[in-house]
Amino acid sequence: MIDWDMCARVGLGAQSSGRVERTVGVCLLFQDCFVVDISLILQGTWQFMSVTLLENNQHVHGILDDRESAFHVLTWSALRYTAHSSRDDVGPHMKPYDEAVAYRDGNVQGGSGKKNMIRDPLKVTFHPPALHELIDDLRALFDLRYPPLSVTLCDDIHCLWKAKNARRLQQMKCRDGLVRIFREWLRSPDWLPADMAKANALGKRAAQDTNLRPSKSQKRNDGSKGMQ
């Protein structure tokens, strides 16, 4: 993390001295560190937040959410700036990252499109091949966070599914599981010696859609702050 000076102290069920409605921006303005009720404010960059955080407003941000965010950052950047089979019109592939549904109670949720991207085989072929395999390996790893409904509805089937995927589940949870996957593919000779980033074409419709995405800080429950 590179912006500790911009953070607010987060507490679970902590007393907020009546100031939980203030955002991190106000905290910066007054140089005043305060405790924030985690049930009211969802912090993060919407496009890179985990599916679990986007779908469940009551979920407490954990280490697996951070690891999944690393996958979304990599995939978003690869779609936007690297050579791949859909680089002439990458817009449709970017829409899941901006997906948001605002409800009357003030909640804003998303994540279904990103979940489908994790569950389904890659629809884009990335270049070099090592990048494609890296992204696909990470996708298959985080797919374990979202088992099919047919699995979760039956306890016995769910137990069998966990046993079958025990090694991969452990890899996802262990401290260096993500790092090992990156290191494995970074050793590949496929990487280009010079791969200066060049933005791929979004398309007119996709460029308009990005203006509708939620702000970085999304309020929950009280409806005082929706999409900006």
C-alpha cells in the first residue's frame, strides 16, 4: 500500500464519536484520524474489488479479497494495454468491471459479471502465451471462491467438492500461494524484451459506460451516498 497517509482507521463495532459519516477526504482535510464503523463505508477501487465484497455489503474485507483484487488489477491492465485477440474493441470485456446496481435502500452492488469472468474459460487470448497462462492459472484459483450453486446447495456434495480441491484451496489461502504462481510464469522465456503499453480501443459505447461507475468510496445502508 502506497497511500497510508490517506487512510482512515477501521474498527469493528468501535465507537466513532459520532463522526462515522465523514469520509476519508474529510479526514485528510482536517488531518484528523478517527475510527470508522466498517458496516457503513466500503473502501476501494470499484473495478478491482473482489466479487465477495461487491455482492455482500456485510462481508468484512479479508486477505483473500486483497489477493483476488491483484487478479482483477492484472486482468484489467492486460485487457486494456496488452496485445490480445480482442484489442480492436476491448469495451465489452471491460463492462463487468464497472457493473453496478443501485437499490432504493442506498446499497450499491455488483460483481456478477466479474464472477462469470472467473468461472468461465478465458474468452480472450493474451500475448505472450506466458501472460495468458498466468491469468488463466489465477482465474482457476479464484474460481474456487465461487463454487456452483449445485455444489453449495447440498452439504455432502460441498464436502466432496472441498476434498477434491483441497490442495488448490490451501494454495489460495497460504501466504505465498499467489507469489508462487507469478514466479512460475515469470520464469518463462515468452516475455517480450520491450512491451511498451499502448491503450486498446474501448469503443464509443464502452467509453460512455465508464462514466456511470461508482465512486471510490461507496456508502452503505443509509443511502446518503450513491453513484457519482
